[in-house]
Amino acid sequence: MQLASYWLETCQPFAGAATGPVEGRADVVVIGGGFTGLSAALALARRGASVVVLEAGPVAAGASGRNGGHVNNGTSHDYAGLSAKLGADHARALYRAFDDAVDTVERIVREEQIACDFRRCGKIKLAAKSAHYEKIARSFDLLHRDCDAETDLIPRARIRDEVGSDLFHGGLLYRKSAQMHMGRFGAGLADAAARAGARLFENAPVTALTRRNGAAHRLTTPRGSIEAAQVLVATGPSREGPFAWFRRRIVPVGSFIVVTEKLTPAQRDSIMPTRRNATTTRHIGNYFRISPDDRLIWGGRARFAMSSPTSDAKSGAVLRAQLDAAFPQLRGVGLDYCWGGIVDMTEDRLPRAGEHEGLFYAMGLSGHGAQMSVHLGQQMAKAMAGEQGANPLRGLDWPPIALNYGRPWFLPFVGAWYRLKDALE
């Protein structure tokens, strides 16, 4: 079993990174070369701006290349609860922004001819307990009537039409969701941004960021310094660099994934006959799908820990046990890949985008990253060009998280709390 991302190991990496020092001046510097930053760079360059992307490592190799491969519509929140909290109009607008995000990914794949196995497959949200299904059913009428007529309830009697497991008590079907190969999409998006004229610097972490009297921003990296009229911070869960204001508002949470060896058609069809994306309703739940080459990609929180080779292997053992419990017919099937990544979680699990002290930002994607990152990159490019109404998250308050100063010392306690909630709720 390789302790490596299946997405990154099975794609041709981006080969068009800029060489030489980071220097001079640009209209816009984008900090972060994941999906958010690359999408913004593409949109800004298409508008005629001179754009530089500064990425601490290889482009699209962080969270963008280490996720579950889902491009889902719908929020992680119960829609009725979200509507009660934010008001019907605001909740509806947010929900539709997630729909728009899937459309944005599909449009870019089509326009830039990115060969990434994009497919509209739908998503099934699986109820881990009968009480969870009852909650889904109570919220469904409002969701179906108010926002998404393409959703449907799947009772327990029909759940095996979707997933070949006896663990689940029904589910909620979202038909607009999609999936794709994340590594191939990331490399294709970087190629598209470079073709449009953006300069992408890899291994160029931002170590200092200053601005005097409203003049140009100055960004310093180990490869040199550059000035920019505008800056977009798209670093996600970065734990290094001059981003303390953002770190106080984000909790970096580990998420882990294993991938099986190739399944036979009979094995594949026995577990996921529709080959949709799937998520479960537990607080420490799972997400899974079938890969383009017929492997099961199975992920989850597993352990409230950061990714490292040792941590990934331990988490892989937890995921293996969960996989076997859900699909006993796959016991004995080998695992070929195991890896971890970091999710940039906000306190309310809603993404954030806007402007703070002259810096534009888009982050805190909270498990909605694959689609919302791409969409927010495009929309923030419009906002930076003066279209303030383009930001679908404008108006969301973003206070700091109590006792959070950038190092997630409290994660073991959070994990214990969620395990207790899973046991009781």
C-alpha cells in the first residue's frame, strides 16, 4: 500500500511552472496554487490582468489533490436548520451558490478541454441511524419545495438500489452532484491559467506581506519579492506564513482516504450499482465513490490528527475497519493507496470570501472544497474587478474562534465530543 494520493500518483503533473526569481510587479498576486487560486488566476488573466501565483509546494498538490473526488451540490447542513438560522432568502441563496459551483466546474472542464473524467453522477446522503433518516425526511419537504426539486427521499426499503450495505436507514438523493479525477483537473486548471498568461511559481511560500499607506502590497518569498496592486489569499488551511488573522478563524482538521485495488465488475456493482458519490450522516462519518478505474475510494475523519506517514497509516487501519463493516463483501480486497489531507474548517462549516484590510480572500471551505474553491476563485476575480455583488458569501460575519490561535491543540477534545454525539444522537 502506497502512502500517497491516488489522484497525484495517477496524473501527469503540471510542468509549466515559472522559473527564475520572484520579482517585479503584478496587477494581482494570488497566494496559493490550489483550485481556488488557480481558478482565480485563470479568470483574472482572461480579464487582461498581469497575474502571479505563489504556491508553497507543487500546484494543486495540497488539499486540492488530496480529497475524496466529489463535486457535490448541497451543503453539509440540514437545510431546514440553515433556513431557521440565516433566514429563508439567505439560506436559499447559499444553497443555489453550491449548485452554481458544480456548474462552474463543468463549464471550465468543457471550455478548457480538461480530461479529468468529469461526470454528473448524483450524491446519496446516507442516514446512519433511523433518527437521522427522520430528520432528513422532515427537512426534505422544505428543501424540495424551496430550493431543489431534483432531490428525492430514498427509504430504507430501496437503499440497496443505491448502496449494497445493510448499515443505512435510507437517504437523500441529490441529482446535480458530480465527480472527477482531482489530479488531472488540477494539472489541467494550472495549464489553463498558464495559457491565459498567469505566471505560476512553485516552492515559493510567502514569508512576509506588507503594505504602506494604501500603496502596493509587497510579498516576500525565499525566491525573491514582488509588488502587487491587489492580493488574493487562497491558502486554505496554511499553518505557516503571515496569515494569523485567517488562522484564528479556521481549524485545520485531518481527513484520510484509502483506495482499494481494482474491483471486478461484480464487486463494484454489489456495493455501488449507481456509482454515485456517497456521504454518511455521522459527525465522524465517511464519504466514498468508485474511481474511473473501478476502485473504491473510501474516506473519513478516522482520527482527529494531522497528516503524516505514521498518522496516515494509523488512520488507514481505522478506515479499513469501517469499510469492512459497511461492505463485508470486500473483506480481503487489498488497499493500494492511503493518504491524509487537511480540511480548512470554519466554526459554522460555511466557507468565507471577502476583503480584510485590503486583502481579498476565499477559504474555510469546510469539506465543500472541490466545487466551491473553483467557483469562489471565479467569483472573487469578478469582485476584485469591481463587481461586488459577485461574491456569493458577502455579508457573512466571520469572528475568531475562541481559544484558537492557529495550532489545533483542542482537536482530541473535539474528537471525543463528536464521538459522544455520534453515540447519543
